[in-house]
Amino acid sequence: MEFGSGASGTSGIYEFRLEGRLDARVARRFEGLCAMALRSGKTLLVGPIADQSALYGTLDRIRDTGAVLLGMRRIGARRGQA
């Protein structure tokens, strides 16, 4: 990977695992991501992240809600990516 070239390696489909459940009002803050309430009482946010800036923006929104981030992982490439 070449650094300083737009961080194209960051884009993809991401999964964010949060402690607790997000109510509908808070979940709307994560436009473009699907919020799923798990039986375990946790919330899973899944969806496309375009680039490093969007990734940090999502992490900032998670922090701003007061939710505890339990984990994050890239689970696949976006459509049209190799």
C-alpha cells in the first residue's frame, strides 16, 4: 500500500459492534449504515465506508452518542472494488 495516495485501502464494508441498543433517533445519525439489535443486547452497525475520512467520521459519531465501541472490522470490499 502506498501512503499519501488517498487511503483507498480504507474503503469497504465495515461492521461496528456497540454495547447496548441504539434507539431509532440515534440510529438515524448513522445514515447509510444498517443498525441491527442483537439478542445479546448489543447493536451491530454494518455498511459501506467510502474512505478514511468517512471511517473517522463514523467513529466520531459513535463517540458522540456515548455508546461503547466493542469492536470494528472491515468485512469486505465495496461493490466494484477488487
